[in-house]
Amino acid sequence: MKHFVNLKDIHAKDLRKILIDAKKRKIQRKSLSVLEVDKDLPLKGKLLIQMFEKSSLRTRLSFYLAIKQLGGSTLTLRPDELHLSKGGESIEDTAKILSNFGNAFMLRTDNDKKLDEFKKYLSIPIINGLSPSSHPTQILSDVFTVEEIKKKPISKMNITWIGDSNNVLNSLIAASIKFEFKLNIGCPKNYQPNKNILTYIKNNKNKIFLYNDPKKAAAEADVIFSDKVISMNDRVNKIKKLYDFKKFKIDKKLMSFAKKDCIFLHCLPRGKEVDEKIFSSRQSKVWQQALNRVHVQKSILLYCFGKLR
């Protein structure tokens, strides 16, 4: 049994094994419809229990299809229907019930401590479907998408992030260290990663660079990533924040500083951080990026169950 909570805690070799398995499985599914199961049925009879404390579209759909295609089933719980939120039941007791009824637990939460506490008491694998500090399933899938499109290891590419320092960026930083790729981060001075993340960068041999000038961050980029400037449940002065990021909007002019074949990725949903012409252009690979979540999620599940081929 293995957990999938933070990329920092998973060996680079295991992350690479997940990507290799995902590539093989995607190729093998070319002739199958969306609800047809993989021929080897590796997770037949297994139940994935999901709980979403925050809104979700891509993570919910991709995990549903992932376990389904592997031969298993999924059950989605709403926190407002459980004693955990309304009846005062402890996380310890809830975790024991989940462990008795299911085979794996995927949690999308607004509280990192809750994720750690579930991990402590569960006797089944837990997967982080998003937390305030990280979004590991999203970024591992994005690494898969980048290598699929560019047809070379991400370690040989220049990756750029333009936007706020959030949970998605935290996982991208972890991926940069694990996969050893150059990462330029472009954000306003007051929106840089927090001290813990900066210490993590400093303590690891890395190729990570911070810029307050988006043009410098985008220079010679093979891939430009972004995310919503105003995140879910973001308790800030939204007008001020949008103003602060005005010069960091990804448009044709900013993309011109990147390589000619640079692609644009966005985990979605989008906001005002990207121009419509870029989002709808050939450089934008957001739909392929979203669909690949299914394939990588499948291999993450197999990793957690110790069934990677």
C-alpha cells in the first residue's frame, strides 16, 4: 500500500514508472470506448471512495473513469452528508469506516491538516485530489502531456509558470526537482512562493528561477503554464489582485518571447489571466491536458495498490 499525497514524498523513479505505465495504457485503449474496461482488469472488485470538500469537474470525472476503466467502482461522498461535518464524528473514526468499506480514498480538501490526519488513521491508500498546498495528480498528468506533445523528456525543456504562487505551482516546483527540468517562475514581487517553498528550493539542487518580469520568465520557454489568478475561496481584495497581475496576462506579445513552438497549458477553470486568442490558438493544449488526467490517474491508482507493471 502506497499513498499519493505530495510529489516531494515520492521517489523520482516511481513517478517515472507511473508515466511509463500511463503511456502504455493510453496506447492500448485506442480501440476502446470510454466505459470499456482495460483487458487485464487490474483493479477488478476494488472500490475507490471519493470525497470533495471543494468544487471539482476534471478531478471528479477523471477518477471516476480511471477506476472504472481498471475494472473497479467508485463512490462519491459529500462532506455535508456525513457525521464528520455535522455530527461531530472524528476523522479517526471516519477513517476506520472508510478503510473497512473501501479499498482507496481520494480526498479533495480545503485543509492540509485534515489530509495528514486521514493519512494517519487510514489503513487503505489515500490520494490527494487537491489541497491548499499542493495538486500532485494535476502536475504529474501535466508532465505526461508535455512529454507526449514534445516527444522528449521534460528534463530537456524550459518550463515557465506565469501567475500566482499557489498549490499548483508548489507541485510544479516539486516536479521540477524530481524530474530535473528548468523552471522559470514569473509573478509580481508580493506574490512569490512562501518561505517554506523557497527553503525547499534552496535545499535541493535545482534549476528554478524567480522573475518579477513576465517577459524574462517567458524567454525561450518550451511550455508556459498558468492558473486562475483568483483561486477558489480566495479571500483577497480581488480588484487589487487583478490589477497587480495586469502585466502578467498571457497574450500574443508575451508568448512571442517564448520559442516558436511553445505550448500553453492551464489546469482550468480559466479566468482573465489568459487572452482568448491564446487560449483558443493552436499553441493551447488545454483539452488534451484535461483528458490525460484519466490516463495518469489510472496509473496513480495502480501505484497505490502496488500493481504497476
